[in-house]
Amino acid sequence: MTAEILAWSRSILTTTPARWLSLARWVPEELLLLRPAPAEWSALECLRHIVDTERLSMQGRVRALLAGEGIPGFDPEADGSKEPPTLALADEFDRMRRESLALLDEVNETDLVKRSLHAEYGMVTLDQFLHHWAAHDLMHTVQAERALMQPFIRGCGSWVENYADHIAKTG
């Protein structure tokens, strides 16, 4: 699968901003700000985290891996934005992701074995990082969509049994 990861990760990394732009354009901000449970992120809080990692982590990790330099850890609570999330984050993410994709254009298959020491995870390869980056995009987009599902699940009456695996635990 190593050879495919460049194309596969790029396909995910390319589609994620369009998904967020669509949500920001068509879904009411009030719905995007609803937390599924008190300790869980709203959809816009998920987007804020994706923007934080794009700004503070992702491009830097690619550059570090290409250069064989160490990779610092990233703590979303300490390192992330404290600003309230807004719909404008979707446009900011789209712009930053285009920059990230341009950097990814510089990566070739022979770079995938390059290694760096990550402060939290030890030795990692560029191949592993690309797997992580695509999974991270998908995880937080699914998390956001799960948050959006909650008011609909709560109001669907007898159909609620169809959503048992998606109901946010409130305590």
C-alpha cells in the first residue's frame, strides 16, 4: 500500500475543504455550534481543531520528515486556538490546505521512507504520517457530522433504534 498512499492521502486531503465549505455555506451556524454532549466538540469546534493542526502542525511535519529533523508534539488544548469558532474557518482552512497540497506535490515515492523522531511517538516515516493525516481529516469530519446528527436523532421518535451506534453519550 505504500505506493498508493500519495494518491490516496491526496484524494482525502483534497476533498476535506470542500466538505467543510459546503457545511459552512448550507448548514445554519446555530446547528454547527451545537455540542453533542457537554464534553464533546461541536462541528465548528472540530473545524477549529483541523485549522489549528493545519496551521501549526501538518506542513511543519512534512518539512521535518523531508529534512530528517525532529518533530515536536502537538497538544490541541494547549497549542490550539482559544477563539470561538466561526463559519469563516472553512475559508481559512481551504486556503491553508491548498498551500499544504502544494507542499505535498513536492513529495515523491522515494521520500515515503524518510524518518524523523517525533516527540510523542518516536521514529515515524513520511508514509506513516500521510496515513495519519488522511485519517485525522476523516476522523474529525466524521466527529463533526456525528455532532450534527444529534438533534435529528433526538427528534426522530421510533426511528431512534437505527442510530444506536451514533447517539452521543451525555454522561
